[in-house]
Amino acid sequence: MTRSQTIDAHAHILAEDTIALLQKEVPSVAPRLTPIDDDFAKLEVAGTVYKPFPRGAWDIERRLSDMERYNFDRQVVAVCPQTVLYDQEPELCLAASQVQNDQIAALTRTHPDKFEGLATVPMQAPEMAAAELRRAMTDGGLKGAMIGSNIEGRNLDDPALDPFWQVASELKAFLMIHPLKVAAMDRQRSYYLQNLIGNPLDTTLAAASLVFGGVLERFPGLRVYLSHGGGFTPYQMARWRHGWKVREEPKARLKGTPDASLDMLLFDTILHDGPPLRFLIDHVGPKRVLLGSDYPFDMGQYDGVDVVRSLGLSEADEATVLAGAAEALFSA
């Protein structure tokens, strides 16, 4: 049997040349790397430190080597969450976004057989974000954007964001929702709970806001891709449907049932085990589940191709999850 092609649809990048350009264009918030050893560095962005920051984020040759090692034929690359800068002035964030978007576009042109790209945009200024999304997709050939699960504490159903959703729907942009500054941090400071629980929790809040806030209902062209297996969303859909039936609050902004909106959601495979991934695929269908790794971070899943191939899916369904669903979205 011919080996299925693979597309890793959830990966991050902050290349060395991008760092240099950001230091020139936006020095007050530009990333700075301090080496720890040959494989890791300390990353500082606008006064916030993240470590260990993996070499694969900035070293393209390491990335290409790792892609071969993990059987990722192609990658969809987005910025690292540390550089979205929603807490900065919109103009500063836009400048940083444009540098990163242009660099990702250049990477996809240099390696067209290896990379597709997603933009970052200043979501704290929705009209500016919409204009940059249009520029990045139209001029740069990017496929959509990675956006945060909240915008400095505002949920994604905030009416002020509608200008962005309108343009994203029109362009049929692929939108990866990635957790940022997650909820309930005061109770998650121990044991790395802010990632173990906080990241999937905030993704779930984002999904619920898009559904019950009527965003997906109003903008049917949206293609929303939820990180980390969708958080808790796939496993609580029936509860959401039940709540809509028996309570008035979930009907406040949603005109119809939540079913059509829930059916629009897409999910990555990052669940770190076969049985929950098999449940997800069986529950929503293979066309809505895309291979993802979260490369290059330590909470990523790098055996994803092997896990998908171990599930006993049909040859067609396996090929869909590994690449076909992504290819269909990006070619439409």
C-alpha cells in the first residue's frame, strides 16, 4: 500500500531572520534569544520570558530534519503564541504582524513543497486585523490566520470583532484558534496546570463563544480549527445541545439550534493517545480532523502519524486525516 501523504496543520515558527527583522522594526517588543545549550534557548518577548524555547522554532534546517524524522511531509506554520502581542498598541502589533506574515509568506515561496502559512493579525483592532488578513492572504498567499482563544480577556463573540469575522468568512480563511492568557490562572499556577488544563479549557471557552454567540451562524464561511483536539468541546457537545433545549440563556444570541455551528468546527489530532482520537474521528468524521503536532514545543505530539495509522481506520479515512482534509480546505 502506498504511504499516505501527511500535512501537519498545527505548527509554530519564529525563524532567525524574522527575529533580526523584528529587532530592527519593533525593537521595544522584539524577541530576543539567549542560548541555553545547542537545542534550547531562553525567549524574551516584551518583558515576558519563555523557556526552554526549542531550536526547531528558529532553525529551518532543524525543522526540516525533524519533519523527516516525524514523517511530516508538509507543515502549516503559524507564529509562536508569544509574538501575537494583543497587549500592545495596535499599530505596534500590526508592524510586528506584517514582518512575521511577510517572512512566513517568503518561507512558503522558498519551500512550496514543504510549507503553507498562516498570518497573525492585531485582533485588538478588528478592522485593522481584517485588513491585514486580506493583505496576507491576497498578496502573501497565506491560507488564513492563527488567532487567540481570547483577546486580552474578551471572548470571541464580542460584537466588536464582527468586522474581522466578516472578512475571514468572505475569504474562507482557515483560522486556527490557539489558547492565550488562559482563564482561571489564579487556580492553575501549580503543576503546569495553565497548559495541562488551561489550554484546552480556554479553547473550549472560545468554541462555546463562537457557537452560542452566533458568530458561526452569522458568518457561515468561517473555517475554525480548534487546537489540542478541541479542548473539551467534542466530549461536551451533547451537554451543550441539551442546555440549549432546556435553558433560555443559550438562546440569547443564537437564532437556531447549535447543531449547524457545531458541525462547522474542525479539530487537530493532539490528544496524545489513540482511543480519544478514535472517538473524535468517529464522532465528527475524518473530514473535520486534521493532523497536528504543535511543533516545536515540548507539549506537542510527535508520534501523531503513527497514532493515526494505528487506529484501524479505512485507507480513505486515514488519508483524509493525515492530509486530505487539509488539502481540501486549502484548495477550495
